[in-house]
Amino acid sequence: MQRARSVEAKQQREQAILEAARRLGLERGIRQITLTDIANAVGMHKSALLRYFETREQIYLLLTAEGWREWGPDLLTRLAPWTPGGASPERIAEEIAESLVSRPMFCDLLAQAPLNLERNVSLESVREFKLVTLEQVEAIVAEFRRLRPGLTEEQGVDLIATATSLAGALWQMATPGPEIEALYRSDPRLGHAIVEVGPRLTRVLTAFLRGTA
């Protein structure tokens, strides 16, 4: 594959790389994907790919930021029909949980971002990512406080932190790989290790919201 020379061609190449990384991440999980895998998927050598992105982690951190930009508006749309005080803690929790569970790769990325993705990129990349996150958090907190007038800003931020961090962790637990999952299902004593992300996340968030009433 020839090197992109114009600005437009460079942007197209960057988008192709991001799309390849997204596809591979959905197919195999973020942890399993190497920079070489992504380069091979777009038909270029790894050294050529590094002209477009700093590291594998930068690619997936950009996709995490994209995930926040998509998840935030989706959650706001889900919550918009409710009037202040009109949605029960259970209903709000269900909407949050469903909005996250419907985005499996975002859940995977939410776990990987603090553990790995933020640790092998430039400070500017981290800054840009955090600013995207902050923008979405502020909008979501404002909506939470509209629905729950007694909720403080700090509690709203804590609710988002609980939802996103737990969604990431539970998703890892729920997708251990086919061999381990088969083990869990073959032994009744290990049944507790089989995790259903949506219901468990809903229960935790419901308890959180009840505690803020």
C-alpha cells in the first residue's frame, strides 16, 4: 500500500486503520489485537502504520473517545422522555445499563483504557481523551440532575463512574473465552462465575440511586 500524501488521503488512511482496529476488536477482543494485526488488516507494514498513529494504544484510545461521543447522546435520548421525578431509580438504572450493554466494544474499551490504553500514548493524547470524556460526563450529569432534582453534581459524577467502570469490569468477567465459559457451565459449583452484565449492573445502579434519595 502506498503512503498517503495529501491531507484527504491521509485522513482516509487513518479512518481505514481505525475501522480495521474496530472490526478486529469486535471479533477477538481488544487485548488480543496487536499493531501488526491492524497493519495486516489494512495491507500495510507496521512501520508504515506508525506514520499515522503513535501506538496501538492510541488507536484504541481514539476509539474509546468515539465510544463516549456515541454513548453520551444515546443515553440522553433514552432519558429525555422522562419528566423530573417521573422515572424510578430502577428505570433510570435499566436505561443506563441497557445503553452500555448494547455497546460491547465500548464496554471492553472502558476496562482497557485506564489499565493499558492511557499508559502508552503521549500526554496530549491523554489530554484530548479526557476532555472528550469530561464533555460527555457534564452533559449526562445535567440530565441525571434534571430527572433526580435532589442529586448533587458529585453524586451524578459518581453514578457515571460506577456505571462505566463496572460495565467494563463485568464485561471482562462475562467474556472469559469459550474454554473457560464451558468450564463454568460444566460444573454447578462454578455457576456463580457466569455473569449477566445487564441485570447485575442494573441492580448495582438501582441501589446507588436509592441511596441518594
